[in-house]
Amino acid sequence: MNDPMRKHPSERESRHKSRDPFHDFPLADADLCVKCALCLPHCPTYKLSHHEGDSPRGRIALMQGLAQGALEPAGKTLPHLDGCLVCRACEPVCPAEVPYGRLIDAGRRGLWRSGHRPGWMWKSLAFLRRTPRRLAWLTRLVRLAHRSGAAKLAAHLPLGHVARAAKFIQETGAPPSFGTHSQSATNEKVALFLGCLARPLDADVLHATVRVLNVMRFAVDIPTGQGCCGAMDAHAGDRETAVSLSRQNVAAFGEDATPIISTASGCGVQLQETENAAFSERVTDVMQFIAANADRLPTLSERNEHVIVHSPCSLKNGMREAGALDVLRRISGLTVEALRHQDCCGAAGSYLFEHAMSADKLGEKLLDALGDNIPDIFVTSNIGCALHVRRLAALRGLNMKVLHPVQLLDACLTDSSL
């Protein structure tokens, strides 16, 4: 519950002081944590290890120790902070409203300044996703890997988790072109955020989004100059790069009130939490936007399928949006239910590659929760979740498609197969 007398974080002061690498760590926010343990049953990593250092309150205590100089940024402290999924499942259940997401990003920022950096996998992804030219290279590389058969071959080579995942990255075409896509000059305008990795890996979702919004009589503008949202940089502690990317996107989308549509929930929450409040307020998930404008949807073709809707952590705990269920339940003949399993699937950005064993354990828990209730279609609004679940489901031999909810809606509007 919000307390109107409670001070904004910027107005609060801590009784402690931080040392240099952690000079901007929000100790006042950390002081809000009373270590009550109500978060523990909701923390996926704590449930895996049952170690206090892998719980939200344990990690907050470690970050307080680092910031105050009681602990050194080395040794056993680092794996506990590195191992956080940043799923933020602790935030909705916290009676003190501790902003854990802000704390873990700030703690890793201090570690970054102390010289602690992510591994080669993170650095490779960072290199490829930061400029349009490099993203174009990645797009061509993915398409070539599929057409040559290298993607399937990589799954059998000892190249780590990323190679095993390569087989399950679906081939897509080029992303939608920059500019305005419209069926009529009189259509209201929205702006589409392409993201970075979504361009080579999830172009089909971006095209489906354009088609659905066009059918709903919205012109879709795709501004040039947009780039990566900066989420992976922020979560790794590289604040300077994250801020730079944020400013690049703010400039690309301009200062008007046009809604900004995100198809990837990880990007969406990062865009919503940028320092530019006017920009942040314009950002919404594509299914939330469609749900809010559902009266514009034409008649949807009937589909006789069973669908389970997965709500990614970044969507339910970060953006706090849940439009997919409402929209898909409008489709006649479709049996739609929410996934009851609430824990993180283990994808969590680069966590999928950097902590492969833990990621697989969490993903297996999700599939175990399905039991015999295997759907025809499993929908999720996060590219990482889709890749992770698709790979683990295929390894189990489960016959279910893994799609973005907007792809299913697009199939109903165009009366096409999936």
C-alpha cells in the first residue's frame, strides 16, 4: 500500500555512507528492508539453493556490506550477486516496498566500477547488439547458420549452452523497415520499438505486430536512430552505456505523445524506467495496448486450440501489465488459461547462457508444473523465455508451439496457420 507521507527515494537519507565505487548506491532504499523473510518463498534462486546469500534479503545485506566497506568486492560475495535473475518477484510481496530491482542494478554498478565484469558471452552479445551495422551482421549470421545447417550442427558441438540453444533459434526474415506502415493516411499513429536482438531473432513477431496494429487502424511508425534498450548493460552494472542508449532512444522517438509499443517485455520495463519520465509514460506492452483498444479489433477467426499464457517476470513484476489473457480470450473456440507456475523460467537475459545449469533447472520446473496439461500453443511475451522454453520442451519431446501472443492474434486476423 502506498503511503502518501512516505518520502520519495531521492528525499530519504541513510544513516550510513557509501565508499567510492558504491557512491550512488541507494542505502536509504536498502535500509527499508527489515529482513522479514516474506520474499524468500517467492525467490527462485533461494528455492534452488536454500542459501541465505541467494535470497533478496541476503543479497541486500551483502550489498549494504559492500557499500559501507564491511565487505570486499571479491570472493564468495560475487557469485551470490551474479546469480540473481533480477526477476523482481520479491517486489510485489514486500510489505516495505523495497525497490529491489533498483538495488541490485546499483550494487552491480559498484562491482563494475570495482573491476568486476561479466564473462565473454555477455561481452559478445554486448558487442553485437549495440549498433545497427553489427545487428545486420548478426541477422545475416543467423540466417546463414540455418540455411547451411550450421545451427543444427552447433547443437552437437562442445561449445557451451549458446551452441545448444542455436538449434532452437527460429529463422526469420528481415525486420520491418524504418518509416511509417499504414493502411490509411487517416490512421492514428503509434511508434514501434524494435529492440536489438529481436531484429535478427524475432522479426516475425515485429511483422505480426505491424499487421495487427494496421488492421486496428493504427499507423505504425518505426523511427530510425533507435537501438538497444540498455537492459543488459544496466543489469551488468554498466550504467554509463545504459544511460547513453536510453538517451539515444529518447532522441529517436521524439517528444510528442505518440504511444511507444514494445513487443519484448525485458525491453519494455527498461524503457518504462528510464530517467526521462515523459518518455517512460508513453511505453506499453503490445498486448496491453491491444487490450486497451480491443474495440478496434475486427471479427477474429475461430481456432480450436488449447493455449497456456506465460507472463514473463519483466512483464508481471516490472511493467505490471497483463493484456494477453484478455485479448486471447476474445478468440472463439480457443481454450485459454494462465500458467499457474509463477517462478522465473531461468532465461533472464544473458543468465540463460552465463548460468546454464541453474537456468535449466528453473526451466525444467516450469515444464514439470505443466504435468499432463500440455497445450497446443505456449505463448510468452519475452524472446529469451521463448527460446529457453522452446529448447527444453523440444528436448523432452513435447509437441507444443512456443509463440508470442501477438503472433496468435495475427493468425486469427489473417486466418492463417501457425
